[in-house]
Amino acid sequence: LPTLAEALQEGGIHYRVNGATKADVLKSLVGLLKLPDHVNRDFLLQALTAREQLQSTGVGDGIALPHVRNPAVLEITTPMVCLCFLEAPVEFGALDGKPVKVLFTPLSPNVRIHLHLLSRISFALRDPRFKTLLAGEGRRDEILDAARALETDSSPA
């Protein structure tokens, strides 16, 4: 299973992502993803939008985890997590009512890896250092180093 740092390296970390609404942001996000040519980006956007209509992926503290309900439909072979820092906060319907400024989007070839990536993101979001880097839009190398440190901290002794 991939580490969060490995998945972030595959998916990329993007700054100043544009969008005034949730729909605009999701469209920008899909345009940034490093996807194989055979993946239908319009279909992915529809899947992300449908997931948001079902229930917001805003998890609080200005962070959202937009993701598809069924990862296998994308037919990708390399798991990834795309991290986006938005140009301006956007209303996402998060439970805490705060607008979203940070997006984590996991993409994976199967449900097992998808759930693993969601758990790694969730674990990272409980770490004060990692959260501080997100709040301050830390540099790519700092974020990746912090993600690697979390893997080391959580590995069995």
C-alpha cells in the first residue's frame, strides 16, 4: 500500500487553484489531475459532483476530501492524492460551517487502496505539525517531509 507521501508525489501539490464556487473548484481540480489519457475527465467531474450532492466532503477546519464513491470506475493503475490550496476559500457545506481552502483528492485503482489513502489523510489531519503546514500553505518539500515523518511515527515498532 502506498504511503501518503508517495501518493502526494504522484498526485501533486498545487497552489492558488481558482474557483469561486464548489463546482468551479472541482472543475479546476479535475484539470490539474495527472491522469492517463483514457480517463474521461468529464465523467470524473460528474462523479465528484454527484458525491458532493450526496454529502459534502468538507471535513472541517477549511479542509475537504472530494473523492469518488467507487474508485474502480476510473481505471487507473497508480494510486495518488492530489493536494490543492485554493486561491480563495469556497463554501463547501462543511459541518463546522467554515469555507474550504485545502482539498485532498485521493484516486486509486481499487477500494482497498482508496480506503487506505482516506485513512492516511485522516491520520495526517490529526497531527498538529501537518495541520500547521496546511494552514500556512507550506512548501511541497515541507509537506512531503511531514507526511514521511508521520509514516515513520505510525509504523509498528
